[in-house]
Amino acid sequence: MRAPTTRAGRGALAALLLAGLAAPAAAAPATGATASSRPPSGAVGSLSDVIPLPASVEPSGRPVVLGPGTVVRVQSGSDAAAAAAEELVELLGPATGYRLPVVPTDGAGTGARPLAGISLLVDEEDPALGDEGYVLEASGRSVVLRAGTREGLLHAVQTLRQLLPAAVEADEVQPGPWLVPGGRIEDSPRFAYRGAMLDVARHFMTVEEVKTYVDSLAAYKINHLHLHLSDDQGWRIEIKSWPRLTELGSTTEVGGGPGGFYTQEDYAEIVAHASARGVVVVPEIDMPGHTNAALHSYPELNCDGVAPPPYTGIEVGFSTLCVEEEVTYEFVGDVLRELAALTPGQYLHVGGDEAHVTTEEQYAQFMCRVLPLVEATGKTAVGWQEYLPLAPGPAEGGPLAVGQYWIPGTPEEGMVESLARGNRVIMSPADHAYLDMKYTADFPLGLAWAGLTGVEDSFAWDPATYAPGIGEDVVLGVEAPIWTETLEDLDDVETMAFPRMPGIAEIGWSPQETHDWATYRERLALQGPRWELRGVDYFRSPEVPWQE
Ligand code: ACM
């Protein structure tokens, strides 16, 4: 299917071809401490029954009871606190039946005698909180969520949600009681980037399906949704300057279905929905290969000027934009410019994988032209690992470039050198993190070219030791791609994502020293009833001790 190849010798070409690009700084990974033991249970859950496992958990005291009189207090004047409070009230509303009043507070809830209710406070002065960290304290009649940013508060809200009984996920009123275990959580992520990729090219997913998927990802503090928006089988994003991409190129998908595309308004709706939940959209236009839908739409993008027929199979590596023609770069520039204007996030993903009918020289020539086009949009380039050796990197005066590691085995030649030049990598090794791989040989969905990936297999790896020469300091984070050759709708995608996706989220967030399958699988089992109540499809793998 996807036959991995390595491309030798690109590192040397990189220096020659790509010079003089400016550089933002890379994010430094955070570290954390271990979680402590469980408090006595009853109707109340445990403070450490959370995925991803928080960096530090100290149970103490009695549970806090939420009731219809609970007040949500938000830091006066803080949009971040107001946004997180809105998310909290929306999440708790249906099952509790409470319409929790939101009132301003001046922050007095942080002292020795915290105000009753749930307080959301922003503390921009505490460096320990970082970009995404938070503190949650539950004692007496008060739950205090404190963070330096909106993202941190949103993560605190998701933790609070998991601390409440699973019934909180129901869409109609449940009896409660709504108990939050007492104690203190201090939490921040190991890696800045925790992603999930959805291939909407092989099978199109509707706006509603993507938004629902985002909700499931945000629950585990996944903060990037990478959308694979173009491939041989379909072009999925409206580009106003090249309208035939969607008029012609969107009308197919694997198996001959009708396909589909997002208007720019649709895309903006996905971006806004994701952002409200702390998730940044990373759009991918795959090139120069994986481009049959574009080549079918515009004959001039083909070296022979002849448009190929649409493609609805699942082979890879047969298509390429015409590297030598200037119109190719006008096309790429226009697409990247429109996409960047629609995308508030930092990253544009340019694909670059499996360009099997493009020579090494052509590939280098192409990337040499495309990377400055990304830079011109003000965004940071991300691409599959094949392109990384070509990126000059900050140490050579270039911009930061991010590679996405996917090919099982040793790194691409030139990749370690590229990372030494200041570039960074997202770890998605296909033998652990590709969640479209079958769980078992007879599993009805998915592919198996990278092997079978059970729940433990997807959990049992460390991004900082997976590949020789690629250590913690150059890893930006992790991402779990889901390719949809065999997955026709969101139900299929969810069945592959759950229960494996939370394990990828935990790898990306929790301190490595807490990584432990035996205790993780117990926590994972607690998520089953939550997915059932939320209508999320999942595979009841025998590896997980689900409760009846
Ligand atoms: C890939 O799986 N071709 C990135």
C-alpha cells in the first residue's frame, strides 16, 4: 500500500538550495512529577483517574459537592476566563440540569478561604503555569481553576469534567450527586504539540463530523487537528483563485462516492469550533505527489498538459505536480496564501511524502521553491519527514521547519542533521501512532501495512527514544494520523481512534516517568461509559478491563 522509501543525500542539497530564511524560536518541552495514590472511593472518583495523567496529584480532604446553587466565578475582565467558563457551563449543563450562573470575581477566591463555587482565575505572573499549565484545587465548597492562559483554563475544565462521575456526559438530566474529589492537581504538558490528523481526502467528512471529532480530541487535551485536505482522490478546500479544484477535484473519493469539500466559510466554522476548545487547525495540502485531484482539475499543472482521469483507488506515489513549470509555483503560492489567510494557527503543512515519480533533484527543486512561499505567508512549514533534510533551519539563518516522522525504522538520512540545525519534529511513527492500522488481523476496518497496532502497542513507546539521534530536545510533540482509505464516516474513524487516541494524548502530555500500561489501562476502562453516553463509537478491545 504505502511503500515507505528513504531518500538519501538530500542534506547536502539543502544547504545549497535553501538559504537566507528567517527563524522563530522552537518551544521547549516541559517536565513534571509523578502522580500519587488514590483517595478512598465511594460515589466519588479518584483525583488521578484522569487521561492524560496530570503531572502532580495530591488528594486531600473531602469531595466538593456541586449543586444547582453552585456559582461559576470568572476573573473580571478576562476573556480567557469567560471563554473557559462558557465551555464549562455548556459541558455540565445537559446532565446536571443546572444553569450555573457566571459572575465576575476579583480573584479573591485564591486565598486560604476560597469563595464557594467554581472559580476560573487567570494568573499571568506565575511562570510555572506556562502556556498550557493549570492548577485545580478542590476543597470545602470550592473548586479553583487557575492558569496563565485560556488554553490552560480549558485544560483545567476538561480535567474537572473527568473528575465528575461519568454520568456528566449524558445529554439528559441525571440524578447526581456531582462530587469532585478533594485535593490539588498541578499540571502542564510534556510536549507543546499534541495532534491528531484526519484524512478528509480519501473519504470526505462533513463539517459536523469534524466538529464532533474535535470535541472528542479536546477532552484529552489534544491541541492540534491536522486536516489532510488534498490527495489523489479529492480536493477538499475551496480556493477562490483556482475554482476548478473544488468544482472538479472534490467530486470523487475512494470507492467512487460523491466526495465533497469545505467552502471557506465551512473551514472557518471548523477553525472557530476548534479554537473555542483549545484546538489549532493545521491544514495540509500534500505536494508534489498525492496531487491527482489537482492535476485532474487543471491540465496546466501536468508536464504534458493533459489532465488525468479522476482516481478512486488506494494506491500511492504515482502523481506529481510539474516541478519545472512556473505555473506550478503560481498555483502553490495562491493556494498557500488563501489557506494562510483562513488559518489563525502557526502551521501550514505541505505534505511532501511519497513523491515516487519525482526525481531527487526535482523534489529538492520543488521544496526549494515552496518553503519560501510558506515563509511569505508568515507561517511555519510542516511536512512529512522526507522534506526535512532540505530545510536549512534556524542555525543556517532559515526559518524553523517542522518534520513529521512517520516511516517505521531509522530516521531519514539527513534528518538528524536538519534537527541539529534547529528544526523540529513531530513524532507519528506508523507502527505505533497511525491509528488507521488494524487492532487485530481480522479487524474489519483499517489497513495493516505498518503492522497490527493493539491498544498497548499504540501506548508503549516514547517519542524521545523511538528513533536513534532524535531526543526530547528536538521533539515538538506527537500526532496520531488516521488515514481513511477504508473509513467511510466518523463512526469508522471513532472506532479506530478509541480507545487508542487517549494513549497518544497521554504520551504527549504526561511525564514519561509516569508512563505505565498496567495502571493506564485501568484509567482507560473508565472512559468507556463516557464514550457510550456521548455516542462516540469505540472498540471494546479485550486488552482493556472495561466495566460491565
Ligand atoms: C504517509 O503516511 N504517507 C505520510
